[in-house]
Amino acid sequence: MPPKAARRRRRGDQDTDTEARKKKKKTKISLAEDRRLMFAAFESEKTQPQPKLDRAYDDDAAESSSEESAYPPSPLLHRPYIPDELADRPDIRAAFKHAEAEYRADKSCRFVFILNRHSSLSCLSKDRSLLHIREPAKDAVLLAADSIVSLSSYLDDEPLNRCSGLWIQRDDRKNTAVVLTSAHLIRVKEYDEWNNEWTGEYHREAEVIVHLLDDTTAVASLLYLQEHYEFALYEVLVDKPVQLSTFNDNVHSGQDVFRLGRDGSLDLRITHGRVEYKVPIRHERCHYMYFSNDEHHFRDDGGPVIDLEGKVVGMVNNQINETFLPSSILHKCLDSWRKLKCIPRAHLGITFASIKLLDPICIERMRRKHNIASGLIVEQVSKQSNAEKLGIRKDDIIERFNGEYISNTIELEKMLLDIGRDQFVQAKVLNAETDVRIQIFRATKLRRRVRNLTVIVSDCGENIIEGTYPITDGL
């Protein structure tokens, strides 16, 4: 090979190596930047490491410890008194009054951080029935506490609502964090007495303030509002890393849980309860789970429901009705939002109740007479929906969706999210149609049939319109 050609080849090899090194370096930088973007952890039942309380250190801890030795210790806090033999001397009594005033002031300064420790008692101190879980519950609450903040909303400088929230994402490169909270934060306050529910209208333009745990505040900007699942995501500029929540997708009826929130002073609110499954009333969503307790109602919308390991098993979306959104649904929602920037869901136009929630006498009768052991009972069919046109009626039973047996409404909701995601990825647009194959047991004719139900994929709230008709003079 000619010398010039060899030099050109060596130079080309060097250039290639240089480009490869640059590309490798760029990849490393990119990966390093990606590591600065952190998300809340979702854990399944099989992978649940024992949580540990992180010790909090001051950034200047080393420097502070070295400087501390240079200062003398604080004076002893001893209560002054007058010896009996000096009780009659006016100068001693005057000195005692001065010393007692100093003692009270010093005592007040030293213990101000405790606030009022005798009146600030939660159920974990007052309720003796919780004695058997008191210690692990305290650890669980303190483990979750650092990820809980308070948010307030304003409309034209007038207070609108206040909710709690959870840190679910942080970007250390941009110094931003994302907080998950209830849509009640910006919900219109008007109450619909006819339907016994809050209106589904929201003030998206409302100003939202996040009250940070160091007693500072930050303005938040709305990233996403999910009306069907009634939660909102807000982005906040932060000057230090925030503690992200850890979620547990598994929750079961009867489980001991604690509902957490923060009051106006940022003190924790702690309420003990148990998880309960119920048939939702007409205006409630089928995917709700219920927080069963006998205590006072606190305004904990947006706060977490945690288990005895300090992991979040749900987010409170309506403390008045004691409902919360389970973590398994939140998991799928947040995963879709991060990947697709929306949360597509298949709208059936039907609400359901699970057969498993019926009394055992009813379940046994259905199994004995109709060979039905599980499935979903149709509660409502939206007026003029595809489901109504297909002939689905109240009290029909849906046994299978796309060939799969569904035993409860939480399973159904996760399936609807999967269908919505797959359809959106394929169609690239919202409000597209797709078919769901369902097996129906007709309550009136006592027979089964399989039909294709056309559903709409949307990220809006699904409204079930009650079937009504007007009474006129002609009737």
C-alpha cells in the first residue's frame, strides 16, 4: 500500500476512533442526565424491600460539628426558688421574680419547636385499639411524610381550595419537581344538590401555590388534568431535591391503612381506617376504593393512603365520601402520561357492580341457578350510547371482555386503560373508535350472547347520562 494511502487510512481510522469516543462520551453524558430525572417507585407484591428511614443531615453538618466545640454549652435550665430562711427579704423576692421571668422565657425558647405537644395528638397516640400496630405505623407515617406537601389555589386572588399532594417526579438538571394532587384543588365550588355531587367543572387558570416543608412557597404550573380519575399534575421549581413517594400496587379489603394530609400549619393529619370495597352509588366512579373509619372528616383530598410499610396504596380523591384512587390505577395512568403525554381510556358508557360484592346468599343462588360465579352487573347504561343501542340493559351481567373473565371493577379499569393505550399508539389520535368483544348474560331472557361493542378512546371524564323522558300533556 502506498505511504500516502496508508497515512490517509490511519488518519481515517483515527477520525473514526475519535468520533466513536465522542459518541461514547455523549452517550455517557446523556445517560448521566437521564439519571437526574427520577420517578416515584411502584412496587408489586413480589418485590417489596423493607423500607428504611433516611437520616436527615444538614448540608453543613461537618462544618457545624467542628464549630460547635468552639462554643460553650447552653446554661442549665434550673427552676429558681427562694429558700425558706430568705422568704421575708424584699430584695430576694425581687431577684426571684426577675430569675423566674428569665426561666420562663428560656423554657419557652427551648421548647418552641415542640409546638403544643399535648394538644397535637393523632390517633396513633390516642387510640388504644391501635396499640398492636402503633410502632410500625409510626415508622410508616414518618417514612411517607417527606413526600407530602400542601397546595392552595386562588381565583382572582380569592382562596378557592386547599389540598394535599405527593411528589412523584423530579428533574435535578432542571431543578423541577412534579406533584400529584386531587382535581378538587381547582374544582368549581358549586354543589349539585339534585345529583348529590360536586360539579365536574374546573378552573384550569387558577393560581396554585405549593407550601413546601421548609415553610417556603412556590408557584406551580398545571401540566395535566385528568377529569375521569380526578387528579392533577403540577410542576414546581425547587432549589433542592424532593423526596419521591413509593407506591405499592397491592391493596386488599380489610387492610389497615392510614390517610395522611397536612393542615394550614403543615402539621401532619393522620387518620386510621381500613380498606373497603363497596358498590358505588350513582354518581361515583366504578374504580373507587373506600376508606372505612369512624373518625372526624379532615380535608385530606390529594393526600396518600399508606400501608404499614409507608408505601402509598392510593390517593384520596374525595374525603367526604371516603373514596380513594388505588395505586394500581395510578401506576397505569402515570406510565401513560410519561410516555404518551395523555391518558387514553376506552369509554364503555356503562357502570358496573362486582358480583363478588354481593351477599354470599345471592352469589350462591346465581351460581346454582345460572352457573354464574363472577362477573360485573350492569348498574347504568348511558342514554343513546353504543351500549344502549346494542341492547345492554340494567342488571345484565358482563362475564368476559375480549375473552377474559373480569371479577371486579378495578381489573376492568386497568383493562380499559390498556385498550386505550394500544388504540392510541396505533391511531395516534384521541376520540378514535375500537371494538371490545363482550359476553353478556341477559337478565330478562336468561341466556348468553357474544357481541362487539364499539367504544371511544378518550382522555376526558366519562359521563354516564341517565335515561329520562319528559312528561307532557299528550301522555
